[in-house]
Amino acid sequence: MQYKRILLKLSGEALMGERQYGIDPKRLSEYAKEIKEVIAKGIEVAIVIGGGNIFRGVAGAANGMDRVQGDHMGMLATCINGLALQSALEDEGVYTRLQTALEIKEIAEPYIKRRAIRHLEKGRVVIFGAGTGNPYFTTDTAAVLRAIEIDADAILKGTRVDGVYNEDPEKNKDAIKFDTITFKEVIEKGLKVMDMTAFTLSEENKLPIIVFDMNTNGNLLKLVSGEKIGTIVDNQ
């Protein structure tokens, strides 16, 4: 296997499937099966999931809501998605733990680095909810932060496109895909991979980011097995 421990970053919007909002049980089940295949290969998997399918703090602020309140609502949305993914994984027989940056002791463990690593070593999937626990920080930043803390080998960012392009491939069919690209080139070209706080943190800690299409069955397993899937962003 290419990696021993990974952090999988999923967007909340990805859970909508073909719906306009909320959670599509079919998409959730598909993701759980993909993750189960990777766990079966002995790879340790941690997950950070967004909350945009339920609520986005930035959108709330744009409509006059207090940004801090909006971000806290977004953090709770990530916990809802985390619980949904946990349930789907356990339906597949995968042991999981949900850890949150905000204390919600009735439904999740508080985030503790050593406990998270111990769960991973025992073959459990650890889902990190509530972002960093602080407003003004995205779940991208939370993903990079947690990946660094648990000493993950890479961040795998599952999206609906199959990598990083010079333009939006959904708007321009002639957009050019990069197989590999450096952090510096991404910044120079103004490409959208992660928000700048998350991206800079990843670059400084030499943590590679692999952007790939999570919605194609088998891609996750192929990627961790060493196949060239998606786009690798690193310092080289």
C-alpha cells in the first residue's frame, strides 16, 4: 500500500448526491463501502467532513447573520454529517469513533490526539467533527491540522472532479488537468485546491494533498494502492 495512515477530506455537499440539500443515504452507503475496502487493506483512516449540505457560516454571514454564530451552526452541521457517516460505516461492520472539537459528550468523544491515534492503531475509523472548534476556520483547515497532529502520510481530498485543472472543467471541457503540481505553482496560477490558511499549513509541514474523484467507485482503493489517480500537490 502507498500509505499507512491517511486523512480523507469530504465535502458536505458530496453527501447530497442528486438531492438539493441534506443527506443522500445511497451516496453515504457508497462512501462507507469504499472506506471499508481501504480499511480491509490495513490502512488507518481518519476523516474530516464538511457541513455545507446543511449550513454554511459564510452564507449565513452574507445574509446578515453574525459570522461567529453562523460558523458555530456550521460546526454542528459537520457533527450531523459525522454521525450519519458513522452509522453508515457501522452498518458495513466498520468500527468507528466520532471525535469533536466542541464537547458534545452524549454523542461523541472530545478530540484528544493520543486517543485518536490509539483508535487508528486499533483499526477504527476516526471521524473528526466540529472543525477546529473555532469560528473563521474552514473544515479544510481542520483537515490539515488534524492530519498533521495524527501524523498522516497524506490528505486525500475527495471531490466531484478528478483532480486539479488550470480552469474549471465543469465550465470548460478543454481545461487541462495536472497529474502533479507544487504548492508554489498552485499559488502562482491562482488555482483553487483548499483555502489559503489550510494550504499554507500543509505546505509548511510538507504534507501532500491528493485531489481525486471520490464519486467513481474504486478510486479510493486504487489511490492508496499506488495507482496514479487525481492530482498530487506537494513541495517537489
